[in-house]
Amino acid sequence: MRIEVKGRNVSVGDELRERIEKRFQKISKQVSELAFAEVELTEERNPRNATQSQVAEITLHLKGVTLRAHEATDNMVRSINAATDDLARQVKRHRDKRRRRREMQKAAAEPRTA
């Protein structure tokens, strides 16, 4: 799986990149090698909303579907962790749906013997 990390108003250092790659190890085992993840880290400069200024947005492009996660907290690491957890839940749900569809199609294609 390819991961592209972008930063807006935030410098993305090696430590953040390593943390993101570590969090994506779990997800990468469940998706194809052709999957592409875009991670965009931003810092919103809004004095009224200072508690949720660190934003992590993740877009995961899979074959036939695009999954997105958006989290905002006061800490960038916490935002990344929450967004990857949300994305992992979405990937699991998507895989379960596909598995159920295949099983239903297989069951419908088998001739019934009474």
C-alpha cells in the first residue's frame, strides 16, 4: 500500500511519517497492495476553536470504493490515531460486506437438491 503524507500549516517530520506508517500496518494487511492512502495533516488557526486545531484527514482509495476519515483534536498524534482507527473500522466493514456478497452469489449459483 502506498501512503502519501501532506501537511498544510504543519511541518511533517520523520517521526510523524513513521507513526503514520506504523498505524497503517494493520490496515495494509487487509487491503490490496494497489491501495493508495492520502494523509493530510492541517493546523486550523481559529482562536475560538483552539481545542480542536490539529486535524488529520485520511482518504483511502481501494478498487471500486474510496474510504475517508476526518478527526480533529488538540494533539496531532491523537488525531492520527483516531482517524486510522476509524478507517480500520471502515475497511473491516467493507471487507465483511464483500465477503457476504460473494457467499450469497455462490449460494445462489449452486443448484439446490431437495
